[in-house]
Amino acid sequence: MLLVPSPTRRAIERLPAHLRRYVANQDYEAYTPRDQAVWRHILRQLTQRLMDTAHASYLSGLAATGIGLERIPSLDEMNERLEALGWSAVGVLGFIPPAVFTELQSLGVLAIAADIRSHEHIEYTPAPDIVHESAGHAPILADRRYADYLKRCGQVGFRAIASVEDQAVYEAIRNLSVVKEDPVATAAELQLAEERLRAASASRRYVSESTKASRLYWWTAEYGLVGDLQRPKLYGAGLLSSLGEASHCLTREVQKVPLGLICTETEYDITRMQPQLFVARDFDHLFEVLEAFEATLGWRRGGDHGLEEARRARTVNHLVLQDGLELTGKVVARVPARHALVPGLATAVARLEGPIQIAKKGKALGRPWPGEALVAFGEGSLPQRGAFSLDLPSGLFLTGFRVGEHEVINLRGHQDGRPLDLPSWALLFLSAGLPSVAGGPADPGAWDEWFGDPSALAEGEAETQARERKASALPGEVALLYREVRALREAGTFDSERLEALKAKALLHPSEWLLQAELDELEALR
């Protein structure tokens, strides 16, 4: 008998291999009865609170994306509905690397954190959870214009150049979110996690393209308002999934600012409610700001600007040469030309630290080169094999011996008579221009095959441990009470004696306010 894969399995199988490693099973049975009560409490209150304040697509979008009010949605239920919208959803464990998140989004895939916030943090949590990722992000996908924006935003974020310090900040944020949701974490551990985030943020030498892209995403897709500046509607997932933020954001305490590029220069703090929010005129306005931001990136500008962004980032990025070849590596130096060679490019030669991956149209060509690479800019030609002498209009003069398609040995050179410190053995490329310098490798899948870190499979270990501690921290008798309350409500007939017995048992657990709220609701319906 041929087994038909589930909607979620189909979504996972469509992913490139380097993204599948970050996918986690939802493990629906691992949700505790209290987890289900947390979901129900939040969703029922949110839908009431957002009836008149959310964007028009929100309430209808819940049903359109397979999200109900009574219980945590399964990814299969969501994917059955999302397929019709050109999207899908996969489970992940907590925070995933920004490049992975943005690439998934650019492919029309929602990364759904499988965990759910604790009842202590029911109003707001800095940790990604299924309330935020599903009930926050998914419903507005029913609006096609906004869904297109989210994909485009993912593409821009994926191509933005990240710095080495950005990775340190990501790790610190992830650590803090885990600690905050861990029921056995001590005050000292929380303080240390907060200090780590402050230190990581302070270590940034400059604001990278990737940081600016994350700010744009934060102030729109996460915490965006839309419509009239005085009476805006909520559409950002962080607002739509937080009982606290959903109310707080519309108060006078929160300053409302027209959306513009200034949002990419505006910092945010994930650990508290936002004091200022940006308001888009409509969803077309989102594209206007996104396109203006995109025009500032090395991905679009190329030339000296892109080279300098890549050089100071100290990370792996890729150059797109005039003939379409793509070189992945770390830009470590650039030598100025005597004059501009083409608009925006006044560099004689750029030096890349290996390993070097050569690609074309996003597909790697052969195995990576272990050494360095040089890109000399300007019109010129090299022999297929043998000795060469190259005198370029940039003032660059090179000599050496070409032994392969790009491989040269005995390389020597000077710039306007000044000797250059060059590798004697390297790859050498000539290019009349530099159309683009983009973040990350040109072929992420091939790069991952060679240099991917297998430990990424265990990146969710801390989140898993925190979830297990949350489950173990729920006493068995309390879990049974939550389960019995749900069964009584779903039965639709209210046995007064049974309800009174449950209320008496709940009094033995005074800290379980959520359980008491569930019982009060049943009492009102009796």
C-alpha cells in the first residue's frame, strides 16, 4: 500500500537539504493539558480584543490558515490550508540562525517554534513560540499583498551582509529567551544572560546591513501598525500574538511614527514592550520602504560599496562578477584604483580569503578552492596557459604563470609603482565591473555540504531541555485537573457536582490561576 506523505512531510521534502537539518517534529502529544489551556486562554482573549483593532485580514485569516481557538494547531492542519495560499509551515526548535529564517521565508515557508510559552509569561514572551509564529504570522498571509511582502522581506534579509558580531548577538538573544522560559532558571542565570546580550550588543563595531534588515522586519512584520496614524490597525505578529502588546500598543504611552527608512536606524529591545511603533499607510507602503532599503544594499549596489561592506563584516559573502561568475569567500582587502573604472567602482584589485567557492546562477562549479583569490578590475585578457603580464588602466600591473582556468602561480604585482603583498599561488579573475556583493554563499546548499556544522542539528538542545523542565514542573494531579476541565467543557453538559469537586481540588493549587480561570468560565456557563 502506497503511503501518502502528510502535508507537513511534503513541505519538508520540498526544502533544500541544508534547511531540512533545522526542522523539528512538532510532537503534538508532548503538549501538556496546561499548554492547551494557555493556547485557549490567549486565543479566546486575543480574538475578542482584536475584533476591532486588528487588520481586516486577521480574524478571517485564522480559519483560512487552519488555526482554531480551542487547541494548539497541528502543522498538518495548517499546511492543508497554507498550500492554497502558496505557503507552508515547518516546525523548528526555538531561535534558528537569521540566514536560515530569512531563506525559509523567501521560499514561502513559516518557521514555527514548536514550544508554547509558560502560563507565567502568558501576556508576553521574548521567546519564539507557537502562539507567536502561528497565530501571529499566519493569519495575515490570507492577504496576498502582505504575503508577497513577507517573501520579499525574506529575500532582502537573506541577501543582506551580516557581521561577525551579528552572530554573537543572535546567540545571546537565543540564550536569553531559553533562560526566560526555563522554570528552573535562577535569578543569577537570568542576570548573566541579560549581561551577555548587553555585552554582545556593545561589541558591534557598526550597524550591518543584516542588522538594518532585521530592524525593518521587526518594525513591520513583527510590530507593525497600518492605516490612519491616529487609529491604526495591528498587523505585526508580535502585536497580534501578545495579550499585553495588543492592548498596550494603542495607548498614548506608545508613540506612533509614520513608517520610513528611519526604522532601519531604530533599535529595539526584545525583552520589553515597545515604546514606539511605526505606522504604514497600507501594505503598498511596506513595499515602498522595502525597495528604498534594498537600494542601499551591496546586493543591489555592488562596486566599492559592496566590497567595503563585505570587508568590514569579516564574514563569508559572495561577489557577482561582470560575466556572471559568483565568488564566495571573505573579502579581506581592496586596493584603490587611480580613478573610477565604471560608476561606483574605483578598486584595482580585491583579495578574498579562502575557501573559495565558484558558482554560476547560484549553482556551485566543482569543489571549493582552499587558498585565496584575487579579482582584478578592468578590461584585460590572460593566456589560457603560460606566463602573462597584465597592465590594467586601474594602475595595476601583474605578472605570473597561469596553470589552470583561474589558477596562477608566481604571482607578482604593483599598483602605480608600489609593490603589492600578493599570494604567490591563488585564483585570479578579471572583471570589467562588480554588479553585486551579497550576504552569504552563492550556493548555500553546496557550501553547507563542504563546511556546514553538524552540531547545528543539536542547536535546539537548550530549548528541548527547557521544554522538558516545563513539562516535569507540572504536577500530575494538576495536569489531571486541566484535562478534566477540558473534558467537561467539551462534553457540553455541566455536572454541578463534578464541577464543585473540581473547584475544591483547584483550591489546593492556589498558584494555578489559569486553572481557576477555566473553572470560572464553566461556572458562568452553568
